[in-house]
Amino acid sequence: MTTQKRQTPREKAAATGIIAGFNKGHKVTRRARAVSRKARLGLPKKKLRAVKAIIAELVGATPLEKRVTELLRVGKEKRALKFCNKRLGNITAAKKKRTKVEDSLRAATKKK
């Protein structure tokens, strides 16, 4: 599971107190805002990752992952991506899923 990079808003330069020009405006001290729940939503949690790994190990691959594995073994990367996109409904999620399956395939071949 990969972590997403989040863009941080650029810090505004401090106002100069002058009415015109760059950084114009009244001088104020900026309050630090708390990180919102929405911003924390996509961040990975250690416990959740561990639980998902254990479940995947016990249960095995999903039917989607099995099909993508077969497509990747044959060498049809684009078809695998299209299949993931159709099932997951999102190109970003599809790319992540395909890379995850590729990595697991690579690890399995390296283990042997």
C-alpha cells in the first residue's frame, strides 16, 4: 500500500502594513489551524495495514487480483489496467491495484 503525497498550501508572506505593492495589507498574526478530518482521511494507519496483510495472507488473492495476475503473466499490462479500471471505476485506484499485483508477482518469483 502506497501513501499519497498531499500538496501543502503555500505560506503567504507576511503583510508589510503598506497599502500598495506586494504583501500589502494590515499586519496580523496568523493563527495555526488544526488539521481537518478530511485531510487525515487518506493517511495510512499501521494497525489497519497489519490487519489487511494478515487477512490477505490467510484468505489469499481476490478474484480480481487472480485475473489481473493471469493477464500480467501473459504480458497484457494494458488489458490488466483496463480490467481493473472497469471493476474499480477509477483509473487511480486501477493503477494502484495493478502495481500492487505486479509487486506481489515480483515478490513471489523472487521467493522461488
